[in-house]
Amino acid sequence: MNAPHQTEPRDPSARPARLTVGVVGAGRVGPALACALQQAGHRPVAVSGVSDASRRRAAELLPGVPVVPPAQVLERAELVLLTVPDDALPSLVEGLAETGAIRPGQLLVHSSGRYGTAVLDPARRAGALPLALHPAMTFTGTMVDVQRLAGCSFGVTAPDELRLAAEALVIEMGGEPEWIAEESRPLYHAALALGANHLVTLVAQSMELLRTAGVEHPDRMLGPLLGAALDNALRSGDAALTGPVARGDAGTVAAHVSELRKHAPSTVAGYLAMARTTADRALAHGLLKPELAEDLLGVLADGADPEGNAR
């Protein structure tokens, strides 16, 4: 997959089949993808956005590109990025199809992780060419997002006849295509949310607790630790597990629960849930000795009431 990316002409004007690009939904993702396509030689011609924040993002990442209503974006662009929230996507597609805004042969690309191309069926019936290209990346709404697309995996779903087109667009944005079957999109997206979104919550909670404990720069303390933990986990999976749960240190875990209950009771339920899951995985992979697991699981059970809620 890397070869086309490395051997393409460096001069964008030398590349064939340059497209006019439109963005419907100037959230954090759409302008960044359009900017990446612009760097590959395509030409953004229109963007839609309602909020002040959307307009600011469009102005920063796509300077000079006019902000117009969605129907006009489709009127002007050969390739249209539908980058709206997941829950808004089906009604947007239906509305565009019902109003006749979609043109036959128009490439219609959404960036939702949850959906494949079936959500674009109303547009397909109107003659559009449907693609689902989801960048497995967190976005800030700034130029740094465009840089982060280099080497970023994209979850790609497309009809067989459009697979080459989908792959080419992803590679032009600096990404790596990863093919996801239509029926696997929800599971694929759940996996990414479990890893990335929950990681943000866990890190934010950890920083708050460190501040409460008197650490002046929790980000500096956590950076090397979490970087090493992530690298080890990606390399070794469950074999990278360390800490009191994996060791079966029931007394340490009990002290954790006691301190969290005093200083940050809202974190107890999450700590217990993650500790139980960690214990289960450590047991299954032979990291936690069965003779130590009983006391540990007893501590975790004592931390919750009979309804399973943190006490």
C-alpha cells in the first residue's frame, strides 16, 4: 500500500484526475481531510458550517474557500466529504437525495466510524459513488491534524468497483487503508472508542488525582509512564500487564479503593470495573496466580454493594 504513496509525483499538478472538493459539516474532521486532499493537488471549492467555531476552522484550514449551504456544496464539488456527527448522517443523506442535490457520478464520502456505505444508499440510488473513509485519529480542528494523517490508518468500506478509488484517496491524504466489512463497522468503531476515548477519560482522572496528591506537573510524570505502557501494550498485549492487580496485591488494591473513596468517590466505580477486567485478563493469560486471585477478587467485590455499584 505504501508504494503508490512513495512514488507519486511530488508536484500536485502532475497528478491525474484532480477533483473539486466540498465539505458538508466543518467540524474538526472535514476541513483537515479537505486540506490534506488540497496538498495532494485536489481543489476545495466549498464548505458548509453554521457555528462560529466551524467558520473559524474553515477559514484556518481552507482559507479563501467560500462557506455556503450544503446544497451549494454538492452543486460545486465532484468529491463531497460528509463530516457530520454519526447520528446526523442518515437524515442528511436522505435530505440531500430527496431535494435532488446529488448528481450522478459524484463521489460521496463520509468519515463516520460507525457506518459503512449502506447509510449512503439514498445517495447511491441518485447516482452517487459511495465511500466510507474513517481516519483512526483524534482531531483538534487545527493544522496539526493534517500532519497527523501521515501514516494514520483509515477504516475503509467501499463497493468492489470503488476499492481502488477509495485506496487512492486515503493514500493521497497520507493514510493507510484498512478494509472493514460493512457488517463489522459498529464493532470496529466500538474498539477504537474503547481504546482512545476511554483513554482520555482515564488519563484526565489520573492527572486530577495526582494534583490532589500534590504533584505539581502530573503531565510530566504521566508522559513517560503512559508512553512506555502504550508501547509495551501494542507490542506485547496482555503480557505487558504490570501493577498490583496483575501481581495479586490485594492489600494495595484495597488501599487504593479506600483512598479513592475519600478523595474522589466518582472514580471508584471505574477503578473497580477496570481492576476486575484486568484481573480476569491476567488470570486468563497466566499472569495472576490463582491462589492470589481469590483475595484480590474479594477486595474488588467488597468495594461494591450487592447491586454492583461502588460503595
